[in-house]
Amino acid sequence: MIIAPSLLAADFGKLASEAGRAERSGADWLHLDIMDGHFVPNISFGPEVVSVLRPQSKLFFDVHLMCSRPESLLETFLKAGADQLIIHAELTDKVADLIWKIKKLGCKAGLALNPPTPLATVEPFLDQIDLLLVMTVNPGFGGQSFMYECLPKVQQAWEWRQSRGLGYRIEVDGGIDNNTAIECSRMGADTFVSGTGLFRKRNIKQAIHKMREGVEKHRKRS
């Protein structure tokens, strides 16, 4: 299992030290939400932030591009230090080409889908991706409540992975805390993005340990 604190919930006044706090506390990845103000109604941070953080962290950088035109950003974020680039299934006819470009750049490729989007949208790409991100809130802002109606998508993604012998990770993001992480784990999720559920805790190390312990105890077995 992977626990990935989301930098969107960190103190923006000290991002480098917040990233370091996550790493020292036992995080596996650092999740970075890139918002363009168009695909989602918010703006977060750009490649310069990633490039500043990269020399200071050994964590895997999981970069989620919530952007209408990610094709213009792929190489920039890869050079800045991304280890994985996630694009959205809602980009429809762009998806196949974007995945191909990410892989050609030598980067891991992820595909995300929003709560209203049918899971069937991602099915044609499952053998091409390294990670499937099931959003459990409508993206754009941190601190939203978990949408339990997304859990069947997680279970179906796990069943497809098992029946087809595929290796993509199943990531969840949105309203993830100890309780909802366990619910997602029961359905088959193995990668957990949590912003306020981790960065807003005084003792993030303890919070990560507690989440890991709960998920491991209840995770779906193959």
C-alpha cells in the first residue's frame, strides 16, 4: 500500500518544510495537485514549485494534472521532477495520445476520473496505465466530504485488474481519512491520497501510522 499526503492541504508558506515533514513521517509518495483554473475552478501551483521541492525530497512525486491542456505541460513537469503524471479521462479524445506521450517521455502514466464519469470511460486504457485514480470528491478544492457512491468504481477497478492480470495501482483521492481509507481498502484501493486528513494533523507521523495500520488490517486480498 502507498500513502501519499497531498500538498494542497499543506501550509503554502513553507511548502519545502511541509514536504520534509511528510517524508520524515513515513509517507511513501507526495501528491501534487496542479489546477489550471479552467478544468477545475481553482489554481494551485506550477512546475516551479515542483522543481524547488525536488532536490529536497526523495519521495516519489505523484503529479495530478487537473488541466484542460496537459499536453503543453507534460515535459515541463517531468523536467521539474515528476515521477508520475496523471491526466483525466474527461479529456476524451486526447487521452490515448496523452498516455502515449507520457510513456514516451519515460514517465509513469496515471488516468483519473471524476465522480460523475462512468468507469467504462477508462476501460480501454487499463492495459496502458500505471495507476487509475478514482476521485472520491469533485476536484478543485481540498477538505470536501467523501462520496461513498464512488466505492463501487473502486471495487470494479479491482475486479478488472484481477480478472485481466493487469498491474495498475488503484488510487483514491478526496475526503480520505482513517475511516474512508479503510472503506476504500475493502473495495480494493491500494494507494491513498490524503490532504487535510494528514497535513492538518499536529502529529502527521502518528496519523500516517494509524492510517497504514487500519488499511493493512482491512485491505482486500487477492
